[in-house]
Amino acid sequence: MKQITEPPEHAPRRRWLGVLARASRAELEAAKGLIEQRLGPVDMPRFLRRPEIGMAMVRGRAGGDGAAFNLGEMTVTRCTLQFSDGRLGCAYLAGRRLEESVLVALIDGLLQDRRHGAALADDVIEPLAEALAARRNQRLAKSQPTKVEFFTMVRGDGRP
Amino acid sequence: MYVAVKGGEKAIAGAHRLLAEERRGDPAVPEISLDQIEQQLSFAVDRVMSEGSLYDPELAALAIKQARGDLVEAVFLLRAYRTTLPRFADSLPIDTADMAVRRRVSAIFKDLPGGQMLGPTFDYTLRLLDFSLMAEGKPADIEVPMSASDPMPADAPAQMPRVTDLLVADGILAAETDDGERPADITRIPLSFPADRATRLQALARGDEGFLLGLGYSTQRGYGRSHPFAGEIRMGDVAVELQPEELPFPIEIGDIELTECQMVNQYKGDAENPPQFTRGYGLAFGQGERKAMAMALVDRALRAEELGEVATSPAQDAEFVLSHCDNLEASGFVQHLKLPHYVDFQAELSTLRALRAAHAKRAEAAE
């Protein structure tokens, strides 16, 4: 995941949305379960935006760091929930993941809880972030043995 | 001229039934699943996503299954599907310097920071048919390169700088410039000429790999020579960030796999600017190395005018390249020749008959 440097007041939410977007359905169900253990049963907030599938245009940059261009689209699922106190729970996920988008929006809203949110975020998000980092490292580790160790042959034909 | 012709409905229904039967093949052979296509035919999936211009491995696998492995037909299916979806947002430009790199090679520097990693490549394979893959039910001896519990080596860099960034820092490669303008989008406003670089890159990114490969090859053989070096090729996962309407900040929505190619090409300089290498760029969904390389060659060729070169070859002609690189359009126009042209042909036929009659008369008169 990218280092998040700004803006500081949004940093925790930005981080947890990035982690939740990459979590599996089972992980999200477990996270919701953990939150319910703490807060008691959660009433389903109302849908401000029902889960829907659409696309995002992925942009690249010429030469990697030049002017932006449109590379192609990707499927995206989004969902927005409105809690009774006005809080919004929001989900934008890569791919077509309707059920997951509801879970992410719900968890996002619950983690914004004034009283318990901060502690919940630590307990819910950190294990998910660790699992995510482990999966990523496992994928990267497989390429490590393909790293090239160059050595240079010294030309020698017996002459001094 | 097209005239409505009726009467083929039964035949068409029959053809569709036959197509479905042939798609399934021998019922005694197990049906192929989308998971199998996605996992075991991943290059086909990646190509269909790139040229279909929609990143969704599962849908690409479905398109391949439905198209019986005809990848251009699968591209058509994916493009048709994308027209049914709303576009929620444009992503922030992805940052390939931040890629979780699984393959990275450079043909210009042996020892580059972060090192070279071959990754899962066909390069250096012997290209001999591997009959062990024919053995059914016996899992092939896969040597697992590193067990899942092995930690990443401590010296594995989290980020790998792009080789081109190092060259630019040295001043020997032309830096890219960003005017911050919103890039043109050929899915919203059709291609027109002259086309700026963002437009060209979008068209090339969804262009047919075979067509671009041939054009890239033509530049190497002398038709618009640009003396390319593969500065860097990298493949891996990149985070996609977008700015939702509901939030005051952008968020990451997941990762996609990309292949990037940076070509470093012959140098340019003038009275004001000292000579510098020039560059061509390729980017493809998934593991699309051949495509990314071909795209980079053609991108560089299409910069001829901007770099003050005389454009004399097909690969340097933007109108020629961009108008013909889309395999959906090309396939559609070529295949439309199968549609009834009965009236056109009757017109041609009567003209030809009249000409032949006149010819015969003249020949008779000459005798």
C-alpha cells in the first residue's frame, strides 16, 4: 500500500478504506462480527446508494511520470449507507463485489463511531492490514529466486 | 446499399444451436470452468482485458469461454459489455514507480538499484513441447521456488526506482512533461487528427497486439528506424486510487496487475539543447510484455513529427496506425463483407455486362 502523507485528519479513514477494499468476503464478515461483539447488534442503516456495479477509467502517465492518459477501464462496485446520526459509510471496490461493498460501507460507518471508533479501527483494521501485507509479501517472495546475480568472466588466455 | 432481407430466422436459430453445441465440444470431455481459464490461460485473459479495454479477469475469462477461444471475438464481447456500465470516476494516474514488482529487466544497465528479476517468464525456456503437461491427473513436478513461510529477504527493496528516472536525473534522457491537462478520451469523443500523445497512447493501449507488433517490428527493420533499447520492463501490482463523490479525499480501491515498457531511443539535440536520448512508452493490463514493448516502439515512432523527424514510414503515420489498430473496428469492417450485398452486386454485374457487350461489339467491328 502507498504511504499516506496527507491530509492528516482523513488519514485513518483513508487507510482503513484501502485495507477493507482488499479484504476477502470472509475477512469482512469476521470484521463485522468483531464489531458487533463490541457494539452489540447493529441496525442496518438506510441505503443512500444501493450497491451498484460500474467502471472507473484507469489513468496512466506517459513515460510513467509525464502527462496523464486513459489506459482503459476497470469494473468497480460502490455502495453508500447513511446512519441515523447522518454518518456516511462508503465503499468503492475494484471488481464486481456487491455483497462486499455493503459490508465495507457498513464497517466504514461503524468505525467512524465517536466513542468506540478509534479503538475498533485498531482492532479490526490492523489484523486485516497484516494479513494483506503477508499475502503481498508471499506473492513478491516468489520472484526473489528469479533475481539475477551477474558475474563477469575475466578474459584470460594465458598471456600475461 | 443495404436492403432488408427476410427469411433467414430459422437458419440463424439453427446456427446458434450448432455453435452452442460445438462450443461445448464432446460432452464426454469435462466442461472448462471460468476459474480454469482465469488461472491457466491467463495470457489470453490479460490480452482480452487490454484490447477489450476493461480490467476484469473473470469477465474476460467468460468472454473467452463464450467465444470458444477466439480472442478478437472475446474482445468484442467485453467491449459490448462495458457499454452497459456507468462510469463512476476517473482514477488518479497510477504510479508505476510504486509497483509491487514481480518481474523487472533492463537491457541497458546490468546493475541497477533494486536489481533485475526474471519473474514468471517464457524467456530462456527451450521452446520444446513439454509432454509432461499431457499427462493427465498427474500434477507436474512443480519446484516451488520459495515456500510460503519463507520471509522476504531483508534487502528486498520496497520500491524500485524506474531506470528512466535515473537517466533523467543524469540529464541524458529527455524528461516527460505534464501540463496537468485532462487527457482526451476516445471512448467519449471519437479519434480525430492530429492526435495528441494522450490520445495516441489510449488508442495504442487498446490496439491489437498483432498489428502493433508488426508495426513495431517494421521500425526495427528500417521503416522509421529509432534505434530502441529496452530501458526497463516491469510487471507487478499497482494500487488504483480514485476520488469518490461522497468523500473529500481519494481512496485506494484495490490493485491491478500491469506491465510497463520504457524504450530508450536514439538521441536528439539542437543548438539550444544538448543531445539526449528520446523515449517510447508502453503499458498493458496484466502480463502483456510483448504488447507493452510493441506499443512503446510505435509510441516512439508516432512522435516523429514532435521530435523533428521526417515521417516516411507507416509506423510514423498516426492516422494510418490509430485508424487501423483497433481489432474490433477492423474485424467489424472486414467481416461486414459477409452481409448481403445482393443489390450492390447486381448493379456491378449489369455495368460489367454492358461493358462486355460494348467490348464484343467493338471487337466485331474491328474484324
